[in-house]
Amino acid sequence: CAPCPLDSYAELGGSTTCVRCPQRSFTSAMASTSLFDCQCFNGTFFDHDKGLCEQCPPGYWCTSGQMFVCPVNSASLKGSDDASNCECKD
């Protein structure tokens, strides 16, 4: 059996069928065996209700699948991936 390529995983242990990771996510290694091996790209967060990675909303920054609010009196654009993207409001 060939291992699943990057950005996919074997849905059932030992399965020969590979499933692509959801949109806006990737795997860091070949031979992934679970949806949980798929990681969100920076600038996106994991939406548990939808089960996929969504673009970070304005006023937040997102990394490693998590969403963080910008500090008080600052804002960011949609898809921000670092706290430095939160800029002071005028």
C-alpha cells in the first residue's frame, strides 16, 4: 500500500483510499491517517461547527488554526495571520 500524499489522509486505518484535506488546510507529512492531521493555514481558523478552516474575520488574527482578537482600539483586515496586523484605530 502506498502512503497518502501530502494534503490528504487515509480515512480508515489501513485504507488505500486517500481523502484530501478540507479547503485552506494541509498536512505536514505524508502517510497521514486522520482528518485531525490536517492543519489550517495561517490566516485561517478551525470552525468546529463546520469542521473546516475559515478565513480569519476582520478584528482578529489567526495562526495554527486558532483565532485571537486584536487588542483594544486596534483592528485588522480579513485573513490576518499575525498580531502585527492589528493596527491602531484613528
